[in-house]
Amino acid sequence: MELFPPIPLAEWQDTKETLHRFTQVVGKIRLVASARRNHWWNVPFHLTGRGMTTRPMGQLDGSPVFTIDFDFVDHRLVLATLDGGTRSFPLVGQSVASFYRSTLEALNSLGVQVKLDIPSPFDLPDADRPFAEDTEHAAYDPVRAGRYWQVLSQVALVLEEFAAGYSGKASPVHHFWHTLDIAHTRFSGRQVDQPPQVDPVSREAYSRELISFGFWFGDDTYAEPAFYSYTAPEPAALTGQPLEPASALWVARNNTHLAVLPYDAARAASDPRAAVLGFYESAYQAGAGLAGWDITRLASPGGITDPQLAVPRV
């Protein structure tokens, strides 16, 4: 398959909006059925050879160990328990309401009892509408959904390669159902004191100084897929720092700035993978340099930290 195949937002926006809410249903189950980890690392999905998974969860409230997987090959939601029980149903032809109902019924039949604290979308325009009442979002094109997973899988491997170059505290490469982006985040270790009015989700996400790197599929405020990076807190003069390649740019967003490399610009490069890796590295050097990170000490060239192992063998 072509590296970074086309995925213009306009061609799959209806499917994206439905699928986004499907992922939020499953994501909120993951939220209540898993042990909390710093920066919400327990919540995102991880990719598989057929789609993506919640990873094992349960036991916190007496429920069996279980997983929920999106299968984007056969286009089904697959629910399984540690004792071998399985249930599945098709993703095609579902509204958000029917998907929500079918998911809870499948879990109940497996002996899993979950209760969502807020059974409605998070930070979406219809956040005040319960999942159980959403019959509006019911578009699911298997071809477009499959392309979404294929692009995620390709971007994930580039992010994994980039992540290998850092030896400090760093997140996994994981897929957030909040904004439907995939990301890897590096931390300096410094604590960030935030104003009291900051919401609980953001307080935990940004409790330490960080630089994040990722990819998202576009939204109402930036209507095209793009690779991105941001530094939080944002150091002064960040937008004056150079980015690579030449098609990358700084974009104002929510009172801060993102380094952005449009997906189509990366696709058009002679070596798209190298273009994305170069973009992430330039954004890292910009943020880490201005924030005073010890870039040399935190480096892990090729994923190696032991200097003896780093010496080439003859």
C-alpha cells in the first residue's frame, strides 16, 4: 500500500463523525473499567493488525477481564472476556444509539457490568445529547473507515521511530478518542503550576512540561489532515523558530500555537517518511531548546542509551 494514501476530510466526514462517537462510547467504557494512569494514559486505544483495541480491562468492580476491539477488516466490534467468551456485531448500519445499545447488551451477556458517568459525547458539538438518543450519526463507509485505520497504522510506525530517539519520560504511541488523533508525548520532568480555573482533564494532561507530536484527520477549525506538534507551556518566541520541511508552518490555535505539516505536503515530498521525521525533530528542537531541556542527555539515538552499545562493531 502507498505510504500515506489520500484521506481528504470532505470525502469521509460523515463516516468520521459517526465513527468518532463510536470510539467515544468504547473509550468511556475504558475510562471507567481501567486503573487510572498519569496524563490519562490508561484511556487511549492501541492499534492492532486488524484495527484497534482497548487492551485488557475490568476486575476493578468485580467484572471479568475483557477487551473491546474495533475490527476494520471485517468492520465489526468484537468484545471478549478472559475465559473465552466473545460477542461481536457489525459496524455498518449502526447509528450511535444502536451502537451504544448493542455494546452494552453484548457486555451484559458476557457478565460485564459498566455504568458510564456521562453517557454522552465529550467536547463535541452534541455533548448534551445522550448516546442513546443519537440517531442522526449513522453513516459508516467501510472503505473510508478502513483507510482511517491504514493511515493510523502507517503514522504510528513513523511516530514509533521518532519516539526511539528520546530516553526521558515519554508516552506510548496511542490513539485518543477525544480528538481522534494519534500522538506521542515527551516530558522534561518539570511540574507545571496551573491556574485554579483549569478543568480537571487539562490539569492532569498538562501537569508536567511536555512536547507532543501527532497526527489528526482535520476538523471544523482546520479542515485537512495534518501532522502536528506543540510545546506546553509554550515558551516565548516559539513561532520564530525554524521548521522543516519548508511546507511546515506555525498555526495559532486556542491561544497557543501548533507546528503543522499538512498531510498532503508530506505526501508530495520525495521521501514522505523522512519529511515527517524531520518535521517532528525540528519542532522538538524548537520547543526543547527554548524551554531549556537537556537535549543531549535525553537523546537516545536509534533507541540506544548505553554508550558501549552505541559504538559500531567492526
